[in-house]
Amino acid sequence: MYSLLLSLAAVIIATKLLGELARRFGQPSVLGELFAGVLLGGGALAVLDAHDPAIHALGELGLFVLLFQLGLHTDMRSLRRVGSSAMMVAVAGVVLPFGAGFLAVRALGIAVIPAVIAGASLTATSMAISARVLGDKGVLHTREGQVVLGAALADDVIGLIVLSVVVALVGGESVSAMGIARTSAISVGFIVIALAVGGYAIPPLFRVLDGIRAKGSLGMFGISFGLLLAAIAMASGTAMIIGAFVGGMILHPTPQRQEIERTTAQIGHLFVPIFFAVVGASIELSALASPSILAIGAALIAVGILGKVIAGFAPWNFQGNKLLVGVAMVPRGEVGLIFAQMGLSTGAITPELFGAILLMVVVTTFVAPPLLGAVIRRDESLEREELSGPEILAPDGPRQTTVGRKH
């Protein structure tokens, strides 16, 4: 208990300070939290042991909170509003990086399952980072901004399904078309059934629970529902993160969502940085000095950037700035870290490959904001051309309303 208390104190102080430092340099706080873990881990100060069972469990709770928060911010109506353009970007943004990443690392001598995880880590997009940069530049509600938000939402859903399939394969499922189809069907079936049943049963249940006036009780009931759904997901043969994400999605349209979000955010201030610190502490710095690992990292970076940029040009019927859409899909951020950490914790990838994937996550997250800013500055029409339409939910804040198109 003594060492656990010291480790937690060090993690909280380091992640908050370095997270704030990252923000002051215009970068997402997750990078500061990640570097805090690197600093505290065995490769440096050796204060934080990522393999300690208690620390690992706290990190997994942070992962749950992170995915539950993402689900709470996911409005299925937003996916439908942006239509086919966003879905084409999303599908291309999963297929192209996954396929190219898998082939690239296989060519560099990596086995099939680790190569699948490396490819899977390239699929998702950090919606929070993209939305923050687009919002800062004043183009979140343009046609391009709406497509990016919708595509990022779809990317996360598709990516989580891919991850659940990979976790099942690591757990011993056969690497065959039938095995992948069965695992995919379980994941998709769980999502469909949970959304259908939960959408019908949960709103009236929370109207009843709303009558309990004990302070913080409603938010804790919401988190308990997410924990229960995460456990059911694991029991059904899919990943915990699928249950956490879907639990948040079910609660999104409820009137009690804001109180649940506040409670979740307060708990997340403790547990989510622990997750990122554990990820950082899992890095073996000596492994990054290996020429072969640097080559794998460079290949993943190239595929990770080009695959998403090309995906931005997938919707042939979209007349907006396709380069902006593609560049906005580049940052992997916290989502890419989830893929890497899941692979490492299951023993499916080595610490060396984990370091290469982490290098890709950090680089894509760093380069995306300045690249996106340069693309936006070159297109003066973006701030004048905004769609009139319904509200879009920004992942990091309150609902934003689009305004009429300006000419």
C-alpha cells in the first residue's frame, strides 16, 4: 500500500503538470500525460511499475471511463446527418491504413497477429483533437467540419469492432474468415441488441432514478450502468471497451446525461491520466534505439498519415475541401493508445512493437494540428461557407448550433 500511494501521488502530480505544459504549447494534454508515464516508468525514474496488478487495474478503470465518456458524447443522429460522405471517409479511413499497415509491417518481418494489431492501431481517429483544432480555427460547423465529426464518430465505432475482433483472435480464436466473421457478428450483435433494448428500457428507468435526491447518486447510477454493460460485453465474448462505449451511447439521449457527464468527468480526472501514464510507463526506451523498430515506426507513420489523407478524397460527390477532411482525420491520440495498450496487455505484441506503434501515435498527434492549420489558412472560403442545419455535438463541450450559409 505504501508504494501504491507514492506511485499514485507521483502519477497525479506529473500528469497534471505535464498535461498543462502540453496545452500551453498548443498540444493535447494526453501527450503530456503520456510523457509523464515515460518519465516515471522503468526506463527513467522507475517510480511507476506498469505491470503492478493494482496499477494495471486502475489503468483499466481509466480506459473504461475514457470509452464511457466517448459514448456519452456520441450522438447517433450526427452520424446520419452528415450522410454518405462521412461514411465513405470513415470506411476508407479504416480499410486503407489497416491494409497498408498490415502489409508494411509484415514486409518488415512481423508475425500475423502482431501485424494485425499494428494495422488496427492505424484505423481510429482522435475525434477530440480534430474537433478542438477545427473549433479553434472557426470551421467546426462548415461542410468539412461536419463530415470530419461524422467520419470520426464512425471511425471510432468501426475501430472498436476491429479491436474486439483482434482481442478475440489473441484470446485463441482461429485466424480464419469464419472465425473473424463470428467474432465480428458477436460484436455487432451486442451493439445492436444493447442499443435496441437499452434505448427502450433505460430512459424510463432513469426517470424513476431521477427522483432519488442524494447528491451524486444519478451520476453514479449512470456509471454503474456502464460498468454492468461492460461486464456483460466481456461475458458475451466481446471486449470490455465495447460495453463501456455502448453504455455511454445509450445514455446520451437521456435528460440526465449532463449530470452523468459531470460525475464521469470528475472521476475521469483521476483514472484517465493513470491509464495514459501506464501506457507511457510500458515503453522500453532502449527498444526505440533499435534500427528495426525505428523502421517499423517510420512505416507506420507514413501509412498512418497518407492513408487518412487519401481517405478524405473518398466521397466523390462531396464538393468541399477534401484535403482538409483527410488531414483532420490524421491524429490517433488516445484512441490509438487504446489499441496499442490492449495488444501489449494481452501479450500479443512485444514491447518493441508497442514502442513503434506509440511512436506513430505521438507523431500523428503532433503533426496534425499544424498541418490542419496550414490547410485552413490556404482556403479562405471556409469561414464564409457554412451549412445551415441541425445541431452537431462537439465531443469536448456543449452542443453547438450551425448557422446559415454565408456567401
